[in-house]
Amino acid sequence: MDEWFNTASDSLVFVLGFILLVGAAEAGVALASWHKRTLSEGADRFLATLAGPLLGLLALMIGFTFAMALTRYMRRAWLR
């Protein structure tokens, strides 16, 4: 099953990947515009209220992950 991917040319894989990404983006835009028409204004305000704390939590998780990776990297660098 993986043979076609290993034997396919790079340009074919690029074109197929590009078409897949553009198609997914267009589908997301269409879905978002349809969903926005069906939402009430209260629901939109509710989602905007949740966006800030979720982005803060994501930043916190990325910060902890970076700190752990940096500590591990520094420990490996000292062992050389």
C-alpha cells in the first residue's frame, strides 16, 4: 500500500498535497460561513469569550513543553 508513495515523483506528491490543502481550506471557509449564518449573536459572543482563556492555556502548555525540551537539551550538552 505504501509502494505508490515511495515510487511517485516529488512533483506529483507536491501537486496532490497542494490540492488537498487548498481543498481543505476552501471546505473550512464554506463550513464557517454556513455555520456563521446559523449562529445567533449570543453564541458568537460566547465563543469569543472562550477564545482568550484557551489561547492562554495553549501558550502555557507550549511554554512548559519548551522548558522541558530546553532542560533536556542542556543536560545532554553538559554530558558531552
